[in-house]
Amino acid sequence: MLEKFRLTVDSPLGPLPNPHGANPSGPWGEDAASGAAVLSGLTSCLAVVPVLATQLQEVMGEIETGILGISGSFEDMARRAREAVSGVFQDDSTTAAKDSRTGITHLVRETRETLGRLLQRVEQTSRISAATVRRMKEIERRMNSLNRTLCDIDEIAKNARLLAINGQIEAARAGAHGAAFSVVATETANMAKHAMAASQNMREIIGTLSAEIAAGSVELRDRAAADTEDAARSRAEVNGTLDTMALIHDEMQTAMEQARENSRSLARDIGQAVVALQFQDAVSQRIGHVVQTLQDVHGAVQSILGGGPPAGSPPADNGAPARDWTVQMADRYTMASERQTLAASTSRQARNARDPRDNVELF
Amino acid sequence: MSKTALIVDDSTSIRQMVSFTLKEAGFDVIEGTNGQEALSKAQGRPVNLVITDLNMPVMDGMTLIRQLRAKPEFKFTPILMLTTESQEAKKQEGRAAGATGWIVKPFNPEQLLQVVGKVVR
């Protein structure tokens, strides 16, 4: 008997049934003992209804606290992600960011061009050095030729001196008639002596110049060779550095694009999480409505047990309290899903799922 | 200068999520737990957008909209109803009260921002 009451109290869609079936003679039938037992059991059951309502309200409070914590965490995650991404990109869409990206590419290209020009100059200098070395070789060769000419002059001077000596001998034999010839022979001997001295001086100067030119030529050739070698090594090093720089730049671009995509993905995930977390608001409302109805049912049953009119429900409409409860619940509902559940429970209507894309309407 | 949004809902979690979404879009946010509190907080402050729930204690969203529309400074302010209620009759009532649009919960942040972008100039 008590079981019947439990069933009807748990489902307040219909009137409280008379435990004695269709017998309308009294609130609990003719069997006083049986009625007392029913009252006792029903009173005992009723006592838990406010507790259940409180339990539901507390559960909803706990769920809301949890949801607030999760939602706050999402907010922190989104903020940190935004800060991280903005730290990398500095708003990647800005003109400055675009200038920076193109600037790096431009810098690499400019550096390559500058390096190319520098190396061209080094190679040009090297070529000029080689030409200078060739000219110095030519000068050296001409100096050697000059040396040979000086040797000829020396030979001429020796012959002139010998001729002068013979002239002096012939002048002495001639006596007074050869005095003038003796003067010419003496002057010729002096000229030959001066010519030999001048030739010797020139040979020494040419020797010194030749040695210096030869040393300078070797030094210039060695320097030109070293410059060419350095230039080639520098070209390889700078090209390697620029290649690495370009590679790092490409990797950074890829990483930035990846970070951008991750940021977009995170925003989508957080958006979906925000939608999912709103279950708490809907559940809170539905449970709130259930709690209110439970409290109304509790009040109504208490009134009936106390012998008074049902409390917590609207006045009976044509003696059909079942309809009153349904209407009261429907008036309280704020969601289509609640109304669909009620309709499905009362008229076995199929529930219709709402299309989430239809949830916005601008007037 | 950033725009200001007034968010009115008795659910702390919904206020938090809407607030988070709008702050991400650059809005300054004022929050109210019911219509009465929202009216009080909006007093004398420039508000560029109102997003309100329908069913709230003390003062519901419909009453709030009517009272806001009665104020000259809110005559052209976009007011969006964000509610679990999806009944056509309620929507028409909201429209008559002066609501700019009606969004049924749960809302998608991206979609909410698209709607806000359409109504806030």
C-alpha cells in the first residue's frame, strides 16, 4: 500500500490515488488501522522531500563552483596563450610585423649582394696586383738590360783609358811637339776614369732597385694570393652563415605559423568547452524547477494529510487536479527541453532535438 | 577607446563565460545579477551593449529592457536577450519590449561575437 503512495508522490503528474481504489467514502477508506499505517508511512516519506530538495540545491551549488573554477582556468589558459602568441608575433597582421618578415628576407639578399661586391673588389685588387707584378718583372728585365749596357760602357771606358796611356807615351816621344797631344791624352784618361766610376755607381743603384723591386714583387704576389684565398674562405663562411640564417628564418616562419594555428585551435576548443560548460546553467534551472515542484508536492500532500485543501497547487479546475499540476509545471518551465519532457510524459509525444544553429534571431 | 557591455544574468557561470568572451573581444564589462542591479550599475555610464537573461529574481529581463528603452541614452543601445527560453511568443514579447536580438543558450562564443559585431557599431 505504501509502495503505491511512493510511486505517485515521486511522479506528481496525477492526483494522489485513494489507496482503497475507487472507494470514495473517506480520505483513506474504511479501515482505520490501515489508514493510520498509510499516514505514518506517508509522513515518513514526506520528511525526506525537503532533504532531497536541499541535497539537489547543494549539488547544484557544488557543480556551479566547479564550473566556475574550470571556466576560470579556461580564461587563464586563453590569456596565457594570447600573451604567448602576441609575444611571438607582436600582432602578426601589423605592417611592422610584415615589414619585419620581408625585412629579414631583404637583409639576407642585401648581405649576399654586398658580399658579392666586396669579393669582386678583392678579386679586382688581386688582378691589379698581378698586373703590377708583371710590370715590375718587366722593369727588372729592363734593368738587367741596362746592366749589360753599363758593361759595354765599362769596356769602352777601359779602351779609352788604354788609348789615353798610349797617347801619352807617343806624346812623350814627340817631345815639345807632342805637349798638346799629351794634354788631350791626359783628359781622355780622366774621362775614362770618370765614366767607369759613373758606371759603377749606376750599377750599384740598379742592383739596389732590382733587389727592392724583386722583393716588392714577391710580397705583392704573396699578398694577392693570400687576399684571394681569404676572400674565397670569407665567401664560403658568409654564404654558410647566410644559408643558416635563411634556414632559421624559414623555421621561425613555420613555427610562427604553427603557433598561430595552435592559437586558433585553442580558441575553437575553448569555445566548444564554453558551450559544453553551459550545461550547468541549464541543469541548474531544470533542477531548480524540480525542487520547486517537489516543495509544492510536499506542501500539497502535507495539506491533504492534515485534512485541508491541497496547498502549493492551483485551485482545482473542473475537479481535475492532475491538469493543475501539469499546467503549473509548464508555466514554470523556461526551456523547450523541459516542455518536451513534460509533453512526452503526458501524451507520449516524441521529443524534438533543437538545431543549435537556430539559436540566434536578430529582430 | 574600448566599448562597454552590460551583462545581466543570475547565473555566475554564464556571466563569467559571457564576460570572458567579450573581454577577449576588447569590451569593458559591467555585470548585474538581475534587472534591478543592472539598472543601478548602468546609471550614468555609457553602455554600448546589453546582454541579458530573461528569467531572473527581483527584476526579469523583459522588464529590464522596457525600463532601459524608456531612458533616452538607451534608446538605440543594442540589447540581446540570452536565455534558455526559445518559445516564439516569448521572442515576440522581447521584440515588442525593444530587444535587438534573441540568443538561445547555450551560446557559442564565436557566434556570440559575430552577433555582437553585427549590432554594435
